[in-house]
Amino acid sequence: MIIAITCVIAIVVIVFVLGVRPKDLPEPEPVSPFAHLDERKAAIYENLRDLQFEYRLGKLSDNDYQLTKKDLQKELAAVMAEVDRVKLQLQGGRAQAAPAPAVKARAAVADSLTCPHCNARFEQELKFCGECGKPMKAVRA
């Protein structure tokens, strides 16, 4: 009895495998050229959050925290530069030049060096906060 059931199941599986045509299968999802970069960016942000958490718990010295944070920020900057490069490549090399103001006010420069979310200050202008990971510039509606 068990052998008969096994044989019937095997025959059904063989008929199914042979009966499915490649055109009946759904098309695979297109792979985004940004998928691996988005995953890497998310991993770096998670590492920055973990680093800050461990620092606040006292597991890291100030020097170790600052060195590791700078390394992660450099890695994040490289990933963001790669994202920009891929975007430019996908646009066919067309650079969209936005008119930049000739002179920035000191207040604007000071604001660009201070995170609007956690008020962390940085020596240079960043796209994302090294402390909380949020965008450095406030979104304007």
C-alpha cells in the first residue's frame, strides 16, 4: 500500500515537472542596480547605531569610538558616492547642474554642520548625521 502511494506521488511529480513549460513560469523580478548598495548602506547605519549604543554603555573608549565612527562614515561616504555614480551612469552621463549660490551665510554653514535632529556638531558638511543617521538637511515642502 505504501509503495503504491509513493509511486502515485512520484508519477504526479514527474508529470508536473515535465508538464510545466518555461513560458508558463512568471518573469523574475528585475534586479535594481541599487539593491546591493542599499543593503550595504543599511548595514553601515546599523553599525553606527550599534557603535553609539555600545559607546553610551561605556564599552568603548572615546578614542575607539571616534576612530570607528570615522571609518564607518568614510565607508558610508564611499557607498553614497557609488550611488551617485550609478545614478549618473543610468541617466546616460547627463549631469544636472543646479545653480548654487555664490556665497553662503555663516548661519547656513553652521546649520549644515549641526544635525537638526540630535544637535550633533561636525567638522565638515555631511549628507547624513554620524550620530543618529538621519539626513542633515531638513526637508522643505
